[in-house]
Amino acid sequence: MMNAASHLHRLRSTQPSSSLIPKPFFISHGRNSSRSSSPASLLPTRRRSSTLEFHGKQKCLSIRASATDHVKGVETSKENASSVKAVIRATAPGLLSDLLLTKPLDIYQDFIGKTLLLELVSAEIDSDLITYPFDAEGLMPISNSFSPGTGLEKGTIKGYAHKVRTEKEEVIYESDFIVPAGFGEIGAVFVENEHHKEMFLNNIVLHGLPNGPIHFNCSSWVHSKFDNPIKRIFFSNKSYLPKDTPTGLKKVRETELENLRGDGEKERKKFDRIYDYDTYNDLGDPDNSSEDLARPVLGSEVHPYPRRCRTGRPRCKKDPMSEKRSSSVYVPRDETFEDVKQLTFSTKTLKSVLHALLPQLEVVLLNPHLGFPHFTAIDTLFQEGVPVPKDKNFFQLIIPRLVKTITDGGDGVLLFETPQMIERDKFSWFRDEEFSRQTLAGLNPYSLELVTEWPIKSKLDPEIYGPPESLITTELVEKEIRGAMTIDEALKQKKMFMLDYHDLLLPYVNKVREIEGTTLYGSRTLFFLTMDGTLRPLAIELTRPPVGDKPQWKQVFTPGWDGTSCWLWRLAKAHVCAHDAGYHQLVVHWLRTHCCTEPYIIAANRQLSAMHPIYRLLHPHFRYTMEINALARESLINAGGIIESCFSPGKYAIELSSAAYDQLWRFDMEALPADLIRRGMAVEDPTAEHGLKLSIEDYPFANDGLILWDTIKQWVTDYVNHYYPDPSLVESDEELQDWWTEVRTKGHADKKDEPWWPVLKTPEDLVNVLTTIIWVAAGHHAAVNFGQYVYAGYFPNRPTIARTNMPTEDPVDEEFKNFLQKPEFAMLKCFPSQIQATKVMAVLDVLSNHSPDEEYLGDQMEPSWAENPVIKAAFERFNGRLKELEGTIDERNTNLNLKNRTGAGVVPYELLKPLSKPGVTGMGVPNSISI
């Protein structure tokens, strides 16, 4: 390598001068210079009178090059200057395809080599060093001189990047720099996009440095400088606790976080990367006078709820507390990747189903209340399908699994694939054994609880809801278990379990019944644990509170031997399944995973720097969640959306999830072991595996889930202990403490004063908090999401809504006579309508689908982890344990003694197998809540 002096002389003598060629860089020691700028000066400051602009931190800050442990002393020999080449990779699709009038300008910028402006930022502050004054044109250094240090941030080294080639879907840019020896370690890069359109930056690599290349994995949108003049910043690979931040990066780190928080004013623009909080005040549409779409604001003393990301949209005229709806919902730019991810990415597919396919179904199926005339008509959904208008054949390209083309140029059909459950056993949904088994190994394994109090009694006000005593009595139970034991013995031996939706649903029963085409009860379902470890349903109690001059109505249904009892039992099960389906979707799935996770994400981006090790640990588990939540607010949980129109309890659905949040949600109970203990499904036992003894030994969700929980916890423990070797470091970490404080006081503001919130004082405290968050985003969500089509694709197994009352509630009316004459028709009438069932099946198919580029738990190492030998080794152990779990699950599913997870016609329990192939597989644990 030629020495720096001769290299600079040769460049100076050969490089032409041109107004089109950018003047390169200037190395400043921090004193007055018109050509230099310190990192802090490149960042904006708060102004009370305007919206805060910002430098966003990169979305996927994963770095592959290791940095030195200590900042080196500044060298003074210019012969040691380094010729550095920056190689920048950006994603090509869409980059210049829709620039319209700005396209020629951007092509010109590429032509003259001014696509991106890069500025290298030193991790050191300015001390005594040699500086290089430039010639009159600002092109080359002409001499060197000594300057005393200022103690301020050093000036940046600037250079424009030019396009050099295209590789597949990437555009490659390059930029050359001369980095003097005294500049110090490069800790960050500022990037300014000279195009008129944003671009997606994949990574930056600096070659030619003495200690090897430095990688900046960006995975981030870089806005145009014409949209936002503030430069983006990307940090190098090494993680730093706040106290260890290199002196040259401290102000950059602090200012970047301040800018990401925004000022809480104005409407957010698409290119913004600002994270702020707001209530769920955008689900309703009170200004729409043609329909009943006004909904209460969720996130208050009356309706407690987690917070969502603020959009700043205008307020409604009729209800100033509500936000106006719009065709698209703002999320910080790097939280949405739909323009970069593959076309088959599930979120894009879901949008196609919600915005295009479902409206077409409403055209084809005109009568919203028309049910299925017979069970064979349900089968036609899998055999013949539903016609799709000819001009909508583009669906076949977007969602080929659902929409098939009959003939070339012909109409299409919405043809559902037969769910695995029905493919294995067409009549499994009809059996009590399967009804019971699915409480342990089905779509909702989170609701079953041990009966610990007898007699069963409601806690609701009897003056409003009627007598609290249950009609499930001792005599009834002992009759059903046929003298096997007394009720006291059954309780003592932990044989009695229950699905209890009584007190949660009963306050909504009369309100829901005012909605056309639906009904509701409070329900209790009692199970008995048999000798072979399976559950047998004993009784279902349905309750309607007093209404008008009618007193409370309640009745207990049991498996019968005569025709009438058998069909009443089946109808009662249909009601319970509808209750369980609604609770699963609204509480176990939406509330406890999607909704409660969003505040963790917002707080992390506002309080944890991108170079913070805990941010880097959590980031893979936060990807895409805010985008899917925004889509849910737009089309799924909104007034008149899929949930309200197809699930119990109709327009009160999300309000009910607020009641569940108020009554049931506790962060400390979201950990899997704590959840099992709270429901009585396990007790602490230091001698048992995982430290817990299960009340039902063959509990597939818990059996597999506890291994996954322990595996995650060990990985998190190894990670945390590396960065916090001294316990006091946790409490003294300002960013960490601010993050956790904000999660409680802003993200979950309605529960901020609860005494059960964990405190972060020790590494063990931090491990428990982080393991819980990762478990919820990965294991919990996978367990309750990716089996949706498997178990609910054939809707009689899990009807989402019950449309008619039990025939015995008012046995003198015509409905009871019809029930006696044709009970099958009564059940079909109770089931969802054709349009309700078809819509839900289409949505559940997409929600259960893994995209080809799914990112699975423990499968791919983040580049920043790979560069730390300790973290790399810990992750490899994590990956190895997950592979062992795969083998364990496969082995368990061949053990016929485990009757709750395998057997003739039984779908094996695989929902917590870490990996999966693309498609609807009923297995696979992604890193994050991405669908």
C-alpha cells in the first residue's frame, strides 16, 4: 500500500475540477471552520413552536464487524492515513419506478455521483491532533499542522456516494474517503438521501481501515432530504450501555433518542419515524351518520386499555375525543416493510383479503343473514367454492392458496383447502372428547382453570344480574361422574376443571341481544379429569340476566342419552365454542399479544438507543408488530370490521377486551409459569422439571411451552449477565430504567399504579421481564395464532358467533317446535351465516400462514451478536436447544399414551415447534407478532 502522502499527491495532480463534482471532506479539530460540522450540530434541537424533526435510529441495527475494546490514542503521522471505501447496498425494487417528475432529477444525481451524502463520525472527542487544511477548491489537503484539542466532538468526514452497479434486487453505491490517523475509531455514519424519493438502505461497509472493515447493517428507510432535511444516523456494531458510550457519540446518542420521541404535535407523515402514544380513539367513526359506528375511546378510567402509536390525525366533529379514520394508518416508517418484503408476505396478502376479496364476497352473498341450509352445503366450500367475479382474477396471483382459476380466462372461485383437523377425522368436531382435548392442545389453551371453590358462585351484583349461585350442584356432578368419587374428593385430587366465561360476558348479554342476528349468554363449562389423563365434559351452564319484567334465566345442560338431551347438549356446546372463539380472538390473541406488546415497542424506540444491548436483544421480537396492529385497527377490530360483524359479542367486542384488560391482565402473570400457577394448572415444585408440577400431566401446550420458556430464559440470562456483570449496573442504567418506567406509566398508563409491576434492580429482575416479553411475542402468539385455520377453518368446530337462543329459554315459541321437528336445522341456524363464515375462513387462512421469509425464533443470528464471541456462543447454545425441542415434540407425538396430543384422527400438537416451512402448517414460532 502506497503511503498516504504520495497517494494524496497523485490524486491532487490528476483529479479535475468541476462544479458537478462535490467537494469532499474536511477534517476539523472542532474550532471555527465553515467547512466542518460536529455530529451534534448535524442533529436538530427542540423548538416549542414547531414539530420536532429527527434522526431516526435504524430499524434493523445488526452489525457484523467488531470494534476495539478501547478507543485508541490519536496518532500524529499523516503517513498512517487510511484510504477508506464505503460500499452501500440499497434495495432496488420501486426505487426509481414511480418518481414521475422527480425521476430525471434523481437520475442526474446518480450520473454526477451525488446519490447519497455520507459523513463518518468519530467515536472520540477532539484532542491534540494533526489537521489537514484543504486547497482553495476544497479538494485535497495541502499541508498538516498541529492544533490543541477542544474536548468537543470532532468534525465529520464527508463524501458523496455514486452508483456503481446493480446486483439482483440491490443497487450498489460507493464512496471514497481519506481518514487521517488522528481521526480515531469510526462510531457512526450520517446519511443524507439526495434523491426526491426515499430509499431502503440495507447496509454500509467501510473497507480499508487498519482493524478491518466496519459493518453497518441498516435495514431502514432513508427519507429524501427534500421531505426532511435531518440526516439519518447509523451506529457501528458494538453495543454500549449508556455509561460506556464513547465520548464522541454521547450527544449523538442522546439527541437521536430525543428526536425519535417527537413533540406530540401535528399529523405524522409517511416518512416520519416518530414514536409516541395515544389512546384507542380511532376504532369508531362517529361522523358517519348512515351507520351506528360510534365507539367509546379505550384508554381511560372508564375503559382501561394499553396505548397505541400516535398518528396525529384530526379529531371527529361529533366526538372531539375520537380521531378521524383514514384509508391508511401511520406507523413509524421502519415498522412497515411491505415494499421490500416478498409479494407473498402475509401482511400484504391479508390486506388483499380485507380490502378486495371480502367486499366481493358481500356482492356474491347478498343476504347477510342467510345460513347454510344443510351440512353438505358447508362441505361445498372445500369442494366447489364460492364464485369470484371475472374481473377479480388478479386475486389468483395474490392469494393463490384461496382463489383458484377454473379455466383460462374464466371466472375464479374462492376454494378453501380442507383443514387438517377435518382431513384427519371429518366428525371429530362433533365428539365430546375432541371438545375437551382442545382446551389443552387446541387454539386456546389459556382459559381452562382448576376448580378450587365449591359451590360455584358469581361475583357479580345480584341486584343487577340475579342470583349468584350456580345450578351446577354437588348432586348433579356426582351423578355425572357416576359415583367414581365425591365432589370433595374430586376437588382434593384436582379432578375438576372449568371454562368460566360467566362473569365476564354476563354484563354484555342484554346489550348484545339488541343487535340483530346474534345472541349471548354467560357460560360455565365443567370438566372431569379421567384416569387416563383426558378430560370429560360434565355440564354446561348458560345464563341470561334479568331483562325488563323477565327474571334471570339459567339452565344446565349435560351429555344425554335421549334425542332431545343430545341435541340440546350440542347446541350448548356451540354457544360455549362461540364464547371461547370470541374470548380467544379478543383477549388471548389480540389483547395479550398484539395490543399489550405495542407499548413495549414504542417505549424501546423512545428510551433505548439503537446501540443499547437490550434494544438489540428485543428488536427482532418487535419487527412488523406495529404494522399488523395498525392494519387490525383499520379493518379487523374497527367499528363494523371483521371482529364486530362475525364474532361474539358484536359491536361490544373491543369494549369487552377492555373489561378483560381491567379485570385480568397483569404483566407479572404473562410469564408462562405464572399463568399456569394462577389458573391452578400447576404448582411450584423445586423437585419437578421446570420447577413446576402440572395439575394435568398430559397438557401439550404446557409440556412444550415450558421447555420453550426455559430455553428462552437461558438465552436471555446468558445475554444479560454478559452486559451486566455487576448487579448494580441494572439499576444505574438510565436508558433501561426510563424504558421500563415509560412502559408502565405511559404505555400501560391505566395500570401504572398497580403494585404487581416488577422493578428492575438486579439482572434477575431484568431477565424475568425480558423473557416474559419475548415469550409473549414468540411462544404465546404462535400457540394461539398459527393453528387458527387448522382448528377453526371448519367453522362448526369453532363457530365465531351464536345467532339464536337456546330452544328451552322460551319453549312455547315457534323456534322450540322447529327444534323438535328438525334439530339439525336449529344448529345450522345458530351457526354463523354464510357471509360470516366465509369471511372468517378467508381471514383465518391468511393469519395462519407463514411467509417464505418468516424469521423464526433462534434460527438466524443477528449480525451484532455474531461479532461478540460470548453472545455468539450463547446464541448457538440457544439454537441447539431449540433443535432439541423439535425432536422432543416429534417424539412426544408418537407416544400413544399421550392421548391429548396424538391418536387416531387426532391432529398432533406441533404449534410450538420452532421451525416451519411456508404456508399453513400448524407449527413454527416466529420471532415476533408479524401477522
